[in-house]
Amino acid sequence: MKHFYLFLVFLTFILLFGCNSPSNDTPEKKLEGPDGKFVGTWLVGKAEYKADAGGLWYPDNPMDKIALKPDKTWEDDKGNKGTWGVGTIEESDWEAWGVSWDTSAGKPEKKMVLTGMKTVSGWIEEGKTDFFWLFFRLEGDGETPAGWIQLRFEKISDIPKIEKSTPPAPNPSKDSEVAKTKVVSDLESKLVGEYSFGTSRKLVLKYGGKWELIPEVGGSSGTWELKDVTRKDIDKWVEDGDITDASEILSRKLILHGRRCSYDNPPETEEIQLYVVDGEGAFFSCGIAWIK
């Protein structure tokens, strides 16, 4: 009987500890300390271009998404890679960014710094929700004058991951007119951001399919999505004089649900064609050109 009890004790030990062999799946190491909150995937929520000579220009963003990893490396959706870190802002940084800060307001103290093919940086907005800016110098390319591309990033996931998106393969059975439209990869992410038309009012397309018009008494908001352009859409837009050829627009249209173009009319669904030239940075809604 004594040997039987010893056997039971031995068996219990094996069941509790003997099966917990090390796993081959080791979790990704976390970044400890205050910098850890920046680990994740970030999306451009606001993009501006400040030309040295003034004026409105819309060069392509150097990046639209960026993943900040716990090993202090980064990767963006354009295939660029490097290292990242958080530093203390020096007075010379404001001049380097081409920014004159209002001294009556509290200046940010921390900056995000990316190193890769070149070093770029920008201040961090710390608060209930953290944001950070990155400033890219553009020396001019013949069409766009010299100036600064200013990008403000907002966090969309705590998991640092960039998914490489590729345009779908041509479909031979697609309508010939629809096939003329331009396919843009990751269009939803590129549309997210703030749009205005020269006043303080902004139309904001948020990540996750929400839109909001600010500022407005009583508020105005709804949901948005993208849908494939159909032959019926193209025929209508040509008939209405909005386009002359399907090659002028993108393959997807912007749908705003709950859009009120006039206080005299109830909210309705607005279908918006996105033009090839400025579809990712501007569109017409309620007869107004909204520019990112």
C-alpha cells in the first residue's frame, strides 16, 4: 500500500509539471517603459503641405501607415524600414521643422525620431490620446515647389503589422467601361483624414467607417464605406456631365450615409465618384470640393 501511495504522488507530479515542456511559439518581446505605448500600427490622420512660397499643393505622402515594433525598428506601407526612438525636443527642432510655435501655448517636450534612408522627426502630442507628427522636407520636383510635408499619425492597433496590399488581377469578364477605371491599393486608409474647403469647417473620415462634420451646432455624422463602381454609375455620371470617360475615376466610389446637404432636407445617402487626379486627396460632396 505504501508503494501505491508513492506511485500516486509520483504520477501527480508528472501530470502537473512533466507536461509543461517549453513551447516553440515564443511571444514577441514587449517594450518596457514609457516608449512601449508607441508600439503598434499608426495611420496618417492628417496631411498638410507647407510650401516655402505659399500656395496649395498636394504631393504624395511619403507613407500612409507605419508599424513601430518593440525592438525599436519600424516599417511602412511603402516598403521602407529603419529604427525609431523618442527624444527630447530642442529649440533648433522647431526651425528644422519649419514651424513657429505660439509661445503663449505650452510647447510639446517629446519628439518621435525615425532613422532609415534619412532621419525624420516631429513632435508628440501627449494627452488622453497620443498623436505624433513627422516632417518631410521636399526640395521641389519641377511641379511642386520646395516645402514641408507634415503628417500627423494616429494609432489604429497595438499590433505592429503592415499588410502588403496588391491591386487585384484584371478580370477579363469585367465590363469594358468599368475596366477603364483606376484601381488604387489600400484606398480606405488613404481616404481617412480631415477635409476642408478653406473655412474652419471640416469633414472628417475616420478609421472604422465613421464620418463627422465639425464644427456644427447639433453635430452631423454618419457612416461611410467604399463600393465598386458599376456600369450604371458610369453611364449616369457621363449623362450628368460629371465625367466624360471612365478612365477619369477610380474603381471604387465613396458612400456617405446620413449626409445632409441642406437643412431643408432630411439626411440621405450620397454616392461620390473619386477622380484619378485627386481622388485620394479631394472629392466633391454636397457640391463642395473637400480637400485633404
